[in-house]
Amino acid sequence: MRILQLHSDFIEYEPIKKEIKIAEEVEKKKYRLEEIVVLFTALEEGDNEGVIKNAIDEIKKSLDVIKTNKILIYPYAHLSKNLANPNIALKLIKEMENYSKKIGIETYRAPFGWNKKFSIQIKGHPLAEQSKVFLPSKAGEKKEEVSEAVKKEEKIKSHWFVIETNGKLTPIEIKDNKIVGNFDFKKNENLEKFAMYEMAKSRAVHQMPPHVKLMKELEIADFEEGSDPGNLRFYPKGRLIKSLLEQFVNQMVTEYGGMEVETPIMYDVHNPILADYLNRFPARQYIVKSEDKELFLRFAACFGQFLMLSNSLISYKQLPLKIYELTRYSFRREKSGELAGLRRLRAFTMPDVHAICENLEQAMKEFVIRFKLCQNVLDKIGLNKDDYELGIRFTKEFYEKNKDFITSLIKLHGKPALVEMWDEKIFYFILKYELNFVDALSKASALSTDQIDVENGKRYGITFIDENSKKQTPIILHCSPSGAIERIMYALLEKAYMDEKRKKVPRLPTWLSPVQVRVIPLSEKYQKFSEEIANEIEKENIRVDVDDRSLTVQNKVRYGELEWVPFSIVVGQKEIDSKTFPIRIRETGEVKKMKIEEFIKIVKKEMVEKPFRNLTLPKFLTKRPKFVASA
């Protein structure tokens, strides 16, 4: 069965002509339904009652997410070339209607077997359009593999606190959709939003995050209908930004001492070591088949790195040993209702740096170094401490033994943080933190993170030789210094959106702006000179283009503003004669006159210690396609 699910403001349809003999009897007139989810449905060969029930149960979950309970089942043969026999299809579509009504959905159905004309208006949120395929179960076929950690995570009992920089713990809880406790959130409103989000444990998205509109308008990324949801397409500007972020994180990890490796993206589901770890990690997997093997796509670089280390000869003198990979891609089968633009994906780029430590004491010392590394990475990317909140999670036993250590981390953070405490060890780690960005919809997303892992050294057979020439099992630290690269892009766009709401100019940091400087000739007469100026700037590793379109100067400047180009230069006869140019600075709106050499120094100052890549678009705007035609 194939279904195109459209959350709609309205649909209007009219039966025109019967297409088959068994077409249902219906009055020929216009039918209109409003605020409804339309299910364009094609029944396929082999479909049965089980498929029908699975489909409606899944759709019911989707309706709960988008807060509606009204559907129209619309027979639509054009979705498939493998259609069921019409008699069977009609029987099944009636059963679909009956079962839907039975479980409490307000259900309508368009007539079967008719040629119909229709008009529809679809809502604009990211969950409004969904394509679904439901296959009949085969004898002995397994259901979706879900790790034991996922099951436990859904049932876990957590104790929540706010911890202050002096180590004071204040218990908090949710009552009547509010946080109650003795901590005053008046000076920590963002922390309150973060706490509310985490404690509610609801990841579903009910409206379009603001960054989705921006990522399309700026031609950064978009949804890919030809793939699984949560797998995006990146346009040249988006790929450039993503590449610069990847280079920057690589640079920072190399300076920290990480040794870069590369490992496979898929692993044997039935390998006993991997399967054991799989069940200790709270993530849903993609499963693929190759010949006689079942394989899962990795959700982190742990698998390959740990297998590599288990075959390595390591001395205590080399510890902490730091091993690193930037995965392109990692995969997690996030629930469809949780997917949201760049914020939560099923395929993402994840920097993953592990440290092999001699004991817990060494691990905690290294943990502090890496905490500072994560803060530094985010700060240099363009996200400061005001932009994120700390969530720290640990077992009660670890807290009782290491209160001072935990307080030292809060002091480094410099403001109160959210604590989740567990009575017992549920996962493979005893301590974990995330630096979380809180967006315009009060949703929180983990960026940087680190964990103290006390299980996987033994599980994978990773050992080191101690000073007495004996084999020992290490403690392992798991760190992503930035979190997923795509999520950093989401945070920067959401921050820009919120800045605009605060009457600031929305922008990306200059080093990440796809076009950093735009040269605007006053007329076609000055195009050649504008190109010479652009070439001079480009030699200094600055991304520059020339707006050679047949538009007014005012329109060219306006388009530069809409594309978030940080600097623009208008070139005419006066500039040719004086060699002094009016530089428009988008962030402040100022226009400053200066020599090109002075201007280059200003731009270069904003790019110190940052990677550079050439512009991957044609230099002249007339040569560029528009990748997002509707933007």
C-alpha cells in the first residue's frame, strides 16, 4: 500500500466519470472538506487486512503529532504500477475506512473507481507532506529492531535538579505543565525552556521551525522527496558552509591531539560484541541486507574505532590516547514526527573523538580539557555561552563520590545547569553532558557532548600494558566537540532568526558566509573594472562575486541584503578615479570609504584562524541558476 499524506487547509473534489464497472454509486457534485489530512491511497498486489491496520495505526500516531483527527481516504491509483485487483482493492479500502472509524478517527472517503477532478491547499509545515509505504508482513519476518537502551530510555525514572556554580542542587519537577521547585528562573529563562523540554521528554515537532524557511531562502538545504525523510539535499552554498565547519572541527581536534582515522559505515547486526553494544545505545537503527548478512548503518564512529583499538598494542605511556573520525554519514532512524529541517535528521555528519584513559582519575582530568575544547569550538564557530545551556546527567553513585568534580564543570560553564540523576546505571556511561541550543520554538538540541564510558573497553577487548607489563582495561571518553555539523548550521540560522526578532541584523559569521563580498558595477560600463577589483580581493582568499545583472543599483544592494552578503562595494567612475571605494557593512548598515587594501585587512581580521574555501559558484550572478525556484 502506498499513501501520500497531505495535511490540508481544504480539498475540493468532483466525480466526473466511472472508470471501471465496479465503481461505487455516488452523486455527481462538488465535495469540500476543510482542515483535513488527505490520504491519497493506492492498494497494491499482496495487500491484506494486516497492512490496512498497520497503516491506520501509523497514521493515527502522525495525526496525534500534528494535532488533528480528521482524514479523507482518497483512492488514487497513480501512486503505483503494481495495483491490486479492483475487487480486492475496493474491499480493503472499505475495511480501511471502517477500522479508522473504529479507533476514533473522523473519517471520510472519496468514491472508488471514478475519474475525479480536485483542488487542494496544503499547509506549510514540514510534516504536512509525507509519503508512506506499507508492506504485507511475511511469515517469520522480524519487526523493527529497537535496542534495549531505547526501551529502557522510554521507561527510565529520572530525578531532576538545577545545579548552581557553588554546587547547590535544587530539585524541580513538572506539574500542570509548569516547572515547580525552589529555583528562581527569572534570570535564567532559557534554562527554564531547556528544562521544560528535557523533562517533558517529547521530541515531536508541531510547527515549522524558523530555520527551515531560512535554509531554503538562502539556498543552503532542502528536503529530498526522492529519499527517506531526514535525508537532506545541500545546495552549493550549503555544501560550502558545511565543508568549512567540517574543516574547522578537524583543525581544532588535530590541535587537541586527535589522530584521524576512517572506518566502515555498516556493521554485522549479529556480531556478538557489536550487538551487545547496540543494545546499550539509545538509538534506532537502519537495517540493510547484503547476501546472507544483516547489517546496521552506524549511528556513531564508536564501532569502527573500538574494533580498531581492540587490535592495537597500547602502552600506558601513550594514554590518554585520542582517536578521531568525522563521519559522513552517521544514521539514526529518528521517529518521523521528530524530524525537523537541519535540527534532527536521519543522516548527519558527526565529529567523534574518543580518548582511551588509564583510570577514572585520568579520565576526569581529560574530561575537563575536552569540556574547554567544546566551549572553545562553539565560541569560535559563533555560538557563545549565552546561546546554549548545559545539561549534565549522572548516576547517583557517581555524584556522591565526585561532587567537587561536577561542581568544577558547572563553574567552567559559568551559570546554573540542568541535572538528570539516575538511581542506577542504565547506559554504558556514568556521566554525560551536552551543551544544548534552545531555539525559537523552545526546542532544545544537543551540540557538544562527552561521556565517561565504563563498559566498552571490556566489551570490545581493548587493553593497554601498564607499568608492570600487565594488561589493563581502559576507561573511554566519547566526545563530539561540536555535535552534528548540520545541527550547528541549524543553531546559527535559528540564532539569526531570533536576532532579527530582537531588531538585530540576521547574519552568518563572515568566515561561513558563502559570498563574503559583492562588487556592484554602477552600470555595464564599469563591469570590467569591477571584475578587476573582485580578482584583487579574491587573491587574498576572500570569497567575492560580481552582480552583473541588468538591475538598478538599489535592487542589487537589496538582493545582497537578502542573501546575507556581509560587505558590498559599488563601483563607478568616481571610484576608478580616486581608488577609494564605498564599503557597505551589512551588520551595521554603515557605508565607509576606504582603499581596497584597508578593506581587505578588515575582512581578513574576521577570518583569523578559520579555514577558507573558494567560492563554488560562478563569480558572475548572470551565470548562476536559482536552486530554490519557489524561494
